[in-house]
Amino acid sequence: MARFTLPRDLYFGPNAMAELKCLKGYKKAFIVTGGSSMKRTGFLDKLVNILKETGLETRIYEGVEPDPSIERVYDGAKAMREFEPDVIVAIGGGSPMDAAKAMWIFYEYPDKTFEDIKTPFTMPKLRQKAIFVAIPSTSGTASEVTAFSVITDYSTGIKYPLADFEITPDIAILDTEIPLTMPKKLTAHTGMDALTHAIEAYVATARSEFSDPLALKAISDIFDSLVDSYNGDSEARGKIHIAQCLAGMAFSNALLGIAHSLAHKTGAVFKIPHGCCNAILLPNVIQYNSRVCMERYAQIARFVGLPGATDKQLVNSLVDAVRDLNKKLGIAQTYKENGVSKSDFKANCEFIAENAVLDPCTASNPRATDKDEMLRVLTCSYYGEDVTF
Ligand code: NDP
Ligand code: MN
């Protein structure tokens, strides 16, 4: 038996936020957002106005930081318990969406702790108190359609991907006007996060007939439009907003691989944005995994029209295409070039490799791995070397 789960409703396109009038009949909306971007760009006010016109009382929880902490989650859950919403609306990047999902769990189950829910697919039944609406403002994490929430434990320096279809949102709003305000660097990093989701999902052990077409379409749209989106083309920006969501639908069900296992740990330790870590790791992870799934990567390369007569040539073309894309997006391709000193790397690489093996994403990677293998891939990504079988 296999399962494929998505939000019940998706509204998409310019001004899709107006469709929130579908919430008529609900009483109280608790809005979770990040620092200031949604307020500054006017989207937060717009959201509040639509909800008020629809007859909902609103409360705003602001200030979710990038890579939200366990403490942030408990604080937000407490504020939810005070307000008692029947709708939770997260607006912003992956960080506020993920924080809101985790707050939702502790709002519904105040007696649970982080320890109780961190084992994947063991969450209690949600929606006893509220439904969940997600409005992404970045084009990468696809948290609006996924069963994941990534929360960082800063006391141990580890990022935990919480996972359960219980936290898949009920409604996703892909308003293509919102990502237009993203600065270039954010567009590049989040876009590479989305590409990594789609490529990892296409080769992951839990992939299926349902996830494959979503992953392929996302990959080709990202190769077609990410550079234009980065350079400010608004049509391309909208296309990538949809493509990252297709990638999310794929990976929420097919799961991911060791690019994400390593990205979760290196992001927390070296303080490098999640999408940037993926952009650095992806070429090396393709090389490493190609030993067991060369044919699958070759299918991707063929689908997006890359050159090559043999599967091996096609895989090399895919690796080159990812590196070329990074270059066009102004992303430095190694940890070293991203400012991680040799001593910092040496002091942390064993810890990172060890914990990356334990990351839930490792289980669905197509090639089995261990600490030494993780370290090998990570070291190549530090210096910018090729991973040979
Ligand atoms: P963040 O949500 O961390 O946001 C990064 C920055 O972008 C913030 O400073 C934010 O500002 C700003 N910002 C957001 N939207 C806009 C906009 N439209 N215009 C201008 N600035 C904007 O970034 P990501 O979306 O990349 O999320 C990363 C997080 O998601 C990581 O913690 C990662 O681990 C997680 N993740 C979750 C997944 C999932 O399935 N749940 C999958 C992959 C990653 P401000 O704070 O002021 O709003
Ligand atoms: Mn990701």
C-alpha cells in the first residue's frame, strides 16, 4: 500500500489571496508571519482586510526568524491557546509556515513535547481545534503543500524535519504577486531548493507514478525559467512559484535524499541559507547516487533536453547543467567559497556527517550510505571536487 496526500484546495494565480473568502463561517484567524517583509510589502494588511471582510476576527503573531527555533514554536503555541483560533493562516517563507505548523501541533496538544512528535509519522490527529491555511511568499520550500516542518534545536545545532501528513495544510494559496518582491539572492536560493526537491524526489525510494510527473514538470520549468525569474522577469517569477509547488507535491510524498540530510546539518552549523546548501550539494549528490540510479538521472536529462548518447554522458550533462545554473544565479559552488574556513570545516565535518546519517531524509535516498560516505560527499562539496563512485 502507498499513499499520496495533498491539501484539499489550492488557489493560484495573481491575487489568489482574495479567494480566502472561502473561509466564511469560521470565526477567528491566527496569522503567523516572519520579520517584516509581508508588512512592508502590504500583503499582511491585505490578508487582514480580506479576513475581516469575510467576518473573521484576527490576531497577528509576527517575528518568526529564519530557521525557527523550538522556543519560537512553544511561544507561538501559547499565543494560539490564548486566542483560540479555528483557522491558522501562515504567510511568508518556509520559516513562518514551518513554525506555524509546529505551533499548531502544540496548540492542539498542549501536553506534548518536541520529543513526543519528532519521530516521523507518529503525530496525533490535528484539526480538533483549527484548520491550516498557508500562503508562501518565497518560491522554494513548498511548505504550503508538504507534510514537513523544519525546526532547529539551537542547543544542539540540529535541524529536525518534523514529518506527518497531519501537518499537510488544508488550503494553499499561491498568489503569484507575492514572490515578485523577493530580492535576487532569495530568488536564487529558494529556486535551487525547489530544484533539489524535484530531483531528489524523482530518484527517492518512495517515488511513485503520482510523484514522477510532478517532479519532471517542476525540473523542466525550473531549468526553463529560474534564470529569467532571478533577473526580474515577472512572468517567469510566477511560473517558478507554481513549479516549486509541483516539486513540493512530489517530494512531500516521494520524500527526499542526502542533499537534504547534509543541507539540514550544514545549514544549522555554518549558518548558510537552506537553498544555498542544496545548490552546493546537489551536483555531488547526483554523482554519488548515480552509481545506483544512473538511468533515472538520465531520464531527467533527456526530459529537459540535455545532450548525451549514453546514460553516463546524460548524468554528466545534468551535473554540468546544475553547476551552470548555480553560476548564472551567482551562487558560489562550494562551502569554502561561501566563507566556511578550513578550521571551521574540519572542526565540524565529523559531527555533520554523523548527524546527516540520522536525518530522516537519509532513509529515502536511493543509495545506502554511512558516516564515511557522507563525509566523502561533504568534503567534495567543501573543496569543489567531483565525487567518483
Ligand atoms: P525564510 O522563510 O527563512 O525567509 C528568508 C528571508 O526572506 C526572510 O528574511 C524573509 O523576511 C524574507 N522574505 C520572505 N518572503 C519575501 C518576499 N516575498 N519579499 C522579500 N523578502 C521576503 O526562507 P525560505 O522560504 O527559504 O524557508 C527556509 C526554511 O524552510 C528553512 O528553515 C528550511 O529548513 C525550511 N524548509 C522547509 C521545507 C518544508 O517542507 N516544510 C522544505 C524545505 C525547507 P521576513 O522574515 O521579514 O518575512
Ligand atoms: Mn528544501
